[in-house]
Amino acid sequence: MSTQYGTSYRVINSETRVTVNARLVNLRNGKQLWSGAATASSNENSNNSSSGLLSMVINAAIAQIADTISDKGFDIDAIANTRLLSAATGQNGNILYGPRSPQYASRR
């Protein structure tokens, strides 16, 4: 499994990307009950197609500096963790509802 955390600069783009991996193991027998992975990126909602090349390079450099100073990875990590551990998203691979959840009976 690959792990990514942090901000990278790619000439016309600066992106903070976090990938998280987790697994749930039965401690009695060592059997893996669940595993999952999720990724979040600072560029998920950005659209730079209307900007000129020079402004894209300048914006990427400014974003790289700002995101590194403020540790944007911390905020992006929260999004990735929510995607990984939220049963309510309904996506394949998300952790299942537990027996103490009100939705447990309806999702069995």
C-alpha cells in the first residue's frame, strides 16, 4: 500500500494530497475483517483552465509556499480519514456499521 502525505509543486500546479490506509483485525485469531483506503486532494474542486500559463505558475508557487507553511496536509488528512471511516457514504470499501449503530439492523 502506498502512503502519501504533503504538498508537491509541479511547475503549473501545487497539490496537497493525503492517502490513508487502514485495516481492522480480529485480535483473537488474527483474521483481517476489513481493509480500506481513501485519498483526498486540495485540487479536487479547482479549475485553472481559464488562466494563462504565467498566472498558473505564479499561483502554483504561492499555493506551494502557503500550503507548506500552514500544513495544508492536516486539513486534507481530515477529509481522507472521514472518507475512509464513514459508513454513511455508501461507497464500497467503507467500514460497515457496528452493532451499536442505529443503522446496523437496516444495513444487514
